[in-house]
Amino acid sequence: MIAFFIIVLGLTPSILSVWMMRRAGIRAQERLRLALESVSSRGLPSLALPPEHQYAEGIGYVIGDWSCKFNARSSYIRCAVNPFGPCEACSQYQARE
């Protein structure tokens, strides 16, 4: 009788742990299902780019005046001379050859 009690006492934490992990897994699956349903019912917002972004084949989206020699061909920096400023009326503009 004592041996049986010791075995049951030794296995109790493992059994409780498996039971609690299973409950947590079921709750996580339910929360994930609810989150997916919530996102699918709302839809995704449209990703609108600023008007100065232009698509260049093989490069991607770039900003600034594409015809300028100093254009950085980047979506973060306009050019080496005037990286953040507007391209309109830039004194360093040179046409691409």
C-alpha cells in the first residue's frame, strides 16, 4: 500500500503538468482561430505609397527625379547631393546620359 502511494505521489506532478499543457494548447489554438477570424473579417488596409515613389523595373520603388544623374535609386534617399530635399528646382540637377 505504501509503494502504491509513493508511485501515485511521484506521478501526480507529471500528470498535472501534461493536463495543464494540454489546456494551455487548446486555449492558444482558440485564441489563434479568433484572431484569424478577426483579421479576415476586417480585411487588410491598402498600402498606399506617397506620390513621389516610382517603380523602376529591376530596382523596385525609388524616390526623387529618375532622370537626374545623381538619383540614388533608393526608396529612402533621393540623391547624393540633396538626399532629403525636394528635387524640384534643385541647383545640382544634371540629366542622365
